[in-house]
Amino acid sequence: MADDPYRMTDQVDEEMLGMMISRLEERGRDARFAGMIDDYLRAVSIDKAKEVLDLGCGTGVVARKIASLPDFQGRVTGIDLSPALIAEARERARAEGCAEKLRFDTGDIRALGVEDSRFDVTILHTLVSHLEDPAAALAEAARVTTPGGAIVVFDGDYASSTLETADPDRAAEIDLAMIEATVTQPRVMRRLPRMAKAAGLKVERCFSYLIAEAGRPDFFAGLLDSIGPMLVSAGVASEDAAAAIADDLRAAAADGTFFGACNYYGYVLRKG
């Protein structure tokens, strides 16, 4: 298994951490990605929730969005493995003036140390694709959610992810290397219905999306500088090979020949 940096956010170096923070925030600002978040927040009537848990909260993109909603009067608890990301989330919440409705703590999804049935809504946003045992995480999320409460799982179907490169004969091989460098569970969103049933949860809604960009990238632009270091860090490409891939993608973006695509899914699960 390659070293997916998002699986071990508490261990990455400062350069990688900075790239991760930039990517998380860039996605949060993208109108399409923000719209996906809006869809699942509306589906669980987030305005009415009193206690919300954001697992693997990263820089707090989703938690801050909830806390900033004018009708939301509850509290959001964000938990992440990385003390550095938690510090970033706290600082951004203070800067945006929504810190009073937020609490950010370091913690491990495998053992949250939270009492049973505490949260009305539990959110796993772009988390399960980076976990070695996503089924265990889903079971833990179910444990801390109130009976009748909602669990949201949103993530990429990274087995569908592609960034076309100059060499058509090696395109599939390069795609696999890039997926291996950034994701632990590329097919997990296809398994979610089976995992949900095993955790005693019912699938209430499923949202499906495609982000595809041809010509010049916007959503995928943030990957152009980070993909090379991630390929090297994960051990799936040499420095020279990773640099060549990154240079090719930047050249395609510059001359209008870029192509990138990925499917995303959002599940609303209900605890009986």
C-alpha cells in the first residue's frame, strides 16, 4: 500500500502539509464542490441540528460552512488526526467570525472517545477514501449518532479519476500511479450500500456528480503543483518521472489541451 498522505495527516512534512491545506481550501471555494456540500446539508436539514460531528474535518471547510449558516443555532465539533490541521481550522474559524459555534479537536476515527448517540448529524467528508478500514469508521460514526439521526458520507469515486497525459500508451498506468499516490480506497463509494447495511444504517439518499474539465483546468488546477511531490512521497514514481508527469499536466493546462475527470457521490444514511 502506497503512503497516501491524507491517511497520515499527522505525519506529513511542512511542504506536504501546505499543499494539502491549499488543496482542501481550493476545493471548498469551487462553486461545483460547494454545491455538492449544499446538497447533502439541505438533505439532512442541517439548520435544525443541535449537535453536528465533522469527522476528518481537515481545515474545517464543511464545519465552517455549517456554522456560518444564518439559521444554524447548534454546535459543530470537528475532529482530525492532525494537530496542524486542527490549528489551521481554529484560526480560519476565528478569522471568519464563526468560532463560537465550533469546536475543533484532534482525535482518531478508530476510537473517538465520545459517548454513544451524541450527535444529530455526523459527516464524513472526503474521509473514507483515505482510511485503511472504512467499515470500522462507519460503524463508529453510527455509534455516536442519535437514533433517527443522519450520517453523511461524501467522497470521490477515485477509481474513475483520470488526468490525461501526453503518452497514450502509458495513460492508464499513469492514472493508476496517481490514484495510488493520493487515495487508499479508490472504490469505497461503490461499496457504501453494503457497508451501510453492515453498520445497521439505511441508505436514504444518494447524490451523484461528475466533474470533468477540458481545455484549461479550474477544479483540478490545484493538483498541478502537488501531484509530483505526492507521487514521490507515495513511492510510486521517481523524482524524474513525477516531475515529467507534473510538467506535462502544467503544459496541457497552459496550451488548452488539459483533460481531467472524476465522479463524486454523497450518501445520506439514516440510523434506525
